[in-house]
Amino acid sequence: QVQLVESGGGLVQVGGSLRLSCAASGRTFSNYRLGWFRQAPGKEREFVAAVSRSATSTYYADSVKGRFTMSRDNAKNTVYLQMNSLKPEDTAVYLCAAGGPPHSAVYYSRSQYYNYWGQGTQVTVSS
């Protein structure tokens, strides 16, 4: 089992920044690829970003590319999502997820290939 706890959400104005954190406990953190997903009211959960086990590869949704940066610190069992130039359409609950094998790149953006999920943290961007 892996337990994930997100933090860092809140209310921010358009163009502002937030940094989300996700702290993990349980099994060996570095064995898992990690992802951030988000879900807005009435919408399906969507992929935001993901990072490989060794942090050598990161993947981003087109909608956040160039604005969001995902990183992980395996020594601290923590993953981060730095969000800049926030837009109202970024408003959602942001969820952290951890996935075991397979680890091919094709699986990084697919929520069904993540085994563990946090409860989420609310991000609201006001105009």
C-alpha cells in the first residue's frame, strides 16, 4: 500500500502561482511513477503531468505545457507540481497518483494504470 496526501491548494487570481505537494508513505516511493490528475465539477478526470521513477522523464498535458512543472524528491518521498500563469480553466480538484508496472510511456497519462490515489486538493483560480 502507498498512502498519498496532497497539500498546497487554495484560491489564487488569474496569472498567479501555486505549488502543490504530495507526500507518500508506505512502500518504496522510488518504485512508482507518479502522476497529477485533475477533476472539475461535471467533468471527467484528466491527466495533468507525470514523472518517471528516476525523475529522468516528465510528461505534460498540452493544456499545461510551459506553465506547470512536475518534480519529485525520492529522498523526501514527495512529488511537486509548480503551477504558474494560472487560468480559470485550471480550477479543479488536483489528485496525486502512484503507479506500478508497466512503466512504458504510453501508460503515464492513463488514470486506469495508477494504483494509488490521494484525496485531492482544491485549486480555484478567480478572474
